[in-house]
Amino acid sequence: MIERRGWRWRALRLWLPLGFFLVTGLAPFYWMAVTSLKPNAELYNTHIMPLVVYHPTLKHYVDLLTETSFLTWTWNTTVVAVASTAISLVLGIMLAYPLARTRFAGAGLIAATVAATYLVPQPFLFIPLADIINSLGLSNTLTSLILTYPTMLIPFCAWLLIGYFKTVPRELEEAARIDGANRFQTMTRVVLPLCIPGFISAGIFAFTLSQNEFLYALIFLTKTDVRTVPVGAIAELIRGDVFYWGQLMAAALLGSLPVALIYSFFVEHYVAGLTAGSVKA
Amino acid sequence: MATITSEPVAGPRPLALRDAVARWLDREAVFSWLMMALPLLFLFALVGYPFVYGIWLSLENRPVAQAGTFVGLGNFIEDARDPVFWQVARNTFIYTGAATVLKMIGGLALALVINQSFRMKNFVRAALLLPFIVPTVLSTVAWMWMLDPAFSVVNWMLVHMGIASRGPSWLGNPALAMASIIMINTWRGLPFYGITLLAGLQTIPQDLHEAAAIDGAGSWTRFWHITLPLLKPVILIVTVFSVIFTFADFQLVYVLTHGGPANATQLFATYAFDIAMSGGQLGRGASVALAMLPILGLLIIGLTTYMRSHE
């Protein structure tokens, strides 16, 4: 701060807007929590003040876990997210390393293609992909998602990692080469160990993106026992015109929890991944 | 290369061959292409091929699970004659335009606010990013409940703060439904702008501000003449990036309104989904999705070129 003005100035420029952003940003989460803890009698009573819970109950959570396939959906979501993140990281490294650290004809074109692929939104691909997945007999398998999620994640991981790989000093690589290491050994023993923060960033980001994905999961999975959390919640907790709001909010909260937890442990890595594309470029 | 010359001259042939192979593998171009082969093949099979196949589908009359017949530009001609298609185009532009302006201005404000020094800054920044982290479908369901016709907490607040006598039907009225999806998209995307622009702000050297302040520039002048010009590349990249994904948005609208009421919130992606998946007309659906290509293609190529030239 260059100016040193009174508390009024600071309240107007900092606390007031910050309060506004925090309240509007977090209110929906508060509302999820409050709703999920209310008994139905309270939930659907318009005559009482709705912002607090008078008789908290875990009934919606118990019902969600025992009467629906929520645990199966959570398991499916986790399997898909872990597998597609792992595949994307490995393939992303294989793609990014040469683009960042070696010179060969066509490198510029490949790098541009990778960046453009990252920017291609899903709606361009979902109709042909639905047909392809169908004809491969992969409908209603988690494999369909484990194969298609990396199409969004590999370009992202590669793009992020190119930046990381470029930060490793060339001298280290040259020293290893003089000691007789070949290119592959130089990569695995010298450069990659220095880029672990980049792998964490890319991994966290890929993981949250897979947990967020909805369109492919909606199209490829039509059976309860293979669904992921977002699709399961939409397709099975809303039955026709009947909304099970208590269970829906419990599902929304529990479904957000894994992402929010992992995110809170690695906030710095996540932010680094988020801003890498736009700020470093 | 001492190791090679010191080997016995009459060494076994396979070893020499292995050496040659090892040296060939170690050549810069060979190593590079071998490393990239698998990921490139993967992307070719699951992005490149489907993309081309999608273009082919758009030229076919192709009911689901049946063989297609080639119809040339027939699907696109049908699109052009379909009044809903033009409504969808208008909706998509309004949605993208309004949400982008709100996110850009709000995000810049958010970045400027958090860029000040205060206690628990990292914690606050982490909390503010939550709307962007949480799976969109799940937070959209929460919004749907907050805008429920009978039990809307938003309406309860409006009524009890004396702003309205009775709350409106947010998702039942065409204009309000559009306003709702714009509002929720802004709620979710604003932190992305805010955090990215904050990272951009932090790269601006403090000396510049101090020097300008000594020269008598007020905070508003410094914002216009230092902050904004230096932030321009980041703002540009974030905005184009977000325009691409807002233009092609699907989840939020599909969950909240299904494109209703009466197609008032139908976007290209949800309309393509309805035609292809619910209606079973893969070819026509593909043509609606591809209608986004001219605009998004230009933006994608433009942004890619811009980012590469700024490396």
C-alpha cells in the first residue's frame, strides 16, 4: 500500500468488497449444508425462517448412502479420475518433454496443435464420440471415460509441463550427457525429479477436471452401477418432477468434498496450474 | 568417446549393432518423435479422428443405430430454415457476451481487492476459488434449489428485505431464466478471472507504482496508465479462453433449465444434444454443434498464435 489512509478508506476498498465476494461466493455452499441437515417438515415449511436449522438431522445423508447407489457412484468417479489423471500425466510428460527440451523439425507445429487441442470444447466431439464408443461396445463401461477424459487432460498437462521443463537449466542436462547418460536417462534421472511440483500441479488440476466432467459421462453411462456422481445425482435423485432436495444437497456436498479436500491441501499447486497458461505465456 | 575406442577391436557383432541402435535412439529427432508417438497417436485417435468423423456425420442423414445417407449440406440448410436455430444463436451470443463482461469486470475488481495486504490472505483466496473447483453440476443443483418456484431462499430474502412483494419465477420466465444462467455462470467463472488476474497483478513491479506516486499520479491514474496496460495480455488470454468455453457451455444449462422455458435458454451445445441424443438425429445434431466452428475456430487459432508469440 502506498497510501496510508484511515480505516474508512480501508473498509471501503478492502473489507466491504471482500465481504461481498465472500458472501456471494460461499452462500450456495452454506445453503447446501443447511438444506441437507433439515428434516422434510422444516424444509418444506414456508412459514419459518429458512436460514438456520431448528432440528438438525442426518436422515438425508443416511438415506443417500443406504437407499441410493451414491457410494458406487463415488467409487466410479474416483476410479475414473485416478486412472485418467495417471494416463494423462504419463502421456503429457512424453509429449511435453521433447517440445520443451529438444530441437527437431515440426516442433512448433506440434506445440501449436497441442495448445489448440486443449481449447477444443467437448460439444464439437460428443456426437461422433458417442457413435464411436457405441460401435466399440464400450457404452456403460468406465473404460469409455478413462479413454476419453485424457483427450482433454493430456493437452492441458503437456501445456503446463512444457513451462516447467523449460525452467530446468541446460547445464544440468549437459553435465549428465558428458557423464555418458543417454537422453532417456538424462530425462528420468536429472530433469524429471526436478519437476515434481509441476507434476503435482498438473495432477491436481487433471483430477478436479475429471471429477467435474458431465457431458461424456451423461452420454456414455446409462446404467446405475456405472454412473459417476454428477450424472447419478441428476439422473436418479430427480425422478420426474419429484426433487429429493435434502438428498440432492447432501449428495452435492459429499460429492464436492473429495475435490475440495484435495484442493485445500494443494492450493498453491492448483493456483500455479490455473494461472500457468495465461500468466507465464 | 573414450569408451568406444578402448573396446576390443574384435568385439562380438551384436554388441556393435546394439551400440548403433543406442546411438540412433539417442539422436535428437529420433528420441523426440519416439517419445511423442504414443500421446500423439492417442490424441489423433480420440480427438482428430472424431473431429473429422463429426464433420462427415454433419453431411449425413444419420438416425441413431442406422446406416447414414449422404445429404451434402442438407443438415445445414435445415438449420438455416429452423427458427429455433436462430434463437439458439442469439441466446448463445447474449449468454456469452453478458457473462463475459460481468466476469471480466467482477474478476478485475476481485483481483484488485485481494491484491491489498490483509491477514489470512491465502486462506481467503483459497475460499474464494471454491465455486470454480466444485463440480459444476453439483453447485448448479444448489442454485436450482435456491431459485425453486415454491421454496426459493433468494425470493425469501428479496421479500424479507422489502425489495419485492413476492418473488418472481426465476426459471419459469424466459428473460429471468436467461438472467439466471448468466448469473450462475458468472458466479462460477469469476474466481477464475480473479485469481488469474491477481497472478498478473503480482508480476507488475511495485517500483512503477511508487515512481508514479512520487510524480503525483493518483491511484485512479496509476490504474489506467500502469496496471491496465501491463495487465492487458493476461486479460486478453483469460477472456478469449473463457469466451470459448462459455460459448460452448453445456452442463449448467442442461441441469438448470434444459434449455427452457420454450427454448429461451437453449444454447448450441444443449440444442445439439437434444437433436442428437434425445431426438436420435446424429447428423443434424452434429451440424448444429459444427455451427460453432467458424467463431470458435477463429478464436482458438487466434489465441494459440497469440500465446506462442508471447512465449
